[in-house]
Amino acid sequence: MKTRLGNIRGISLIELIVTLIILSVLSLLILPSAQMTMKRNREIELRRELRTIRTALDDYRKTYDQAVMEKKLLASLNKSSYPETLQVLVDGYDFGGLVNYKKKFLRRIPADPFNPPGPGEEPKWGLRSYADQPDSTTWWGEDVYDVYSLSEGTAIDGTKYKDW
């Protein structure tokens, strides 16, 4: 059909199918990349949360040792310088009057991005006591020396999250 503007023709079925195939191939290439980016972001978050808790544990120990050194607390042979639970880092501890308040080390217990808590649940972490072996998976409940992820997943670099 000829008009004053020239030939007007629609899109053929073959052109439409070729376009859809090209878009499908592109989406198949982009999807794994997007999934890898999401996993990498969660790994970064896990490293950050572990660092936050471990730094709080170390700060608690430094403050406890300072209180013992300044004779605000009595040193006990059967007690380490670490908190009894992670909740102590949130609730605070007075360290025998070393400071005029209950010193808090965390605002909240961070959640494990690979093992998130359910609604109304507390974040779940694997705990190790000062007396435990470095690769122990059981906690004796004396104190909290270290935390680890309870996820059985494998990281992008091939290591297990629970070994971080």
C-alpha cells in the first residue's frame, strides 16, 4: 500500500521471534550475574556482622581486664574476661564501677544473613567458649569467646560460611 509518506509495513512474525530470542539469550546471561551479585552482597554483610560482634567481644574483654587491673573487679580463676552471653553486650555491664553506667557494646545482636531469624526470634549464631577448640561446634555456655555462622552454605571462594 502506497501512501504519501512512503511504504508502511508492520513487523513480520520472523522479526518478532528473532527479537524475543535475542532478549531471552540476554536475560539468561544476566540472571546468573544478578544471582552472584546478591550472594556476594550477603557475604559482605556476613563478614561485616561477624566483625561487629567480634569487635564488641574484644572491647568487652579489654574493659573487663581494665576493671580487674584497676581493682574494680576481683579476678576469678574459673572465669574468663568474656561475656556470658551475647545479650550482655546489648544489655550492658557495670564492670564494678569502672564507669558510672552499664557499658553497652552493641545496640542489637546482628542477624546472620545466611541464617536469618524468624519473626519474633532472636538472631542465631554458633558460639564458642574460651575453653573450646577453635573449630568446635558445641558451646559449653561458660562465656562467648567467638561466633560463627550456622549456615552450611559454601562461599564464592569455596570456603564454608561456618569457618569464617
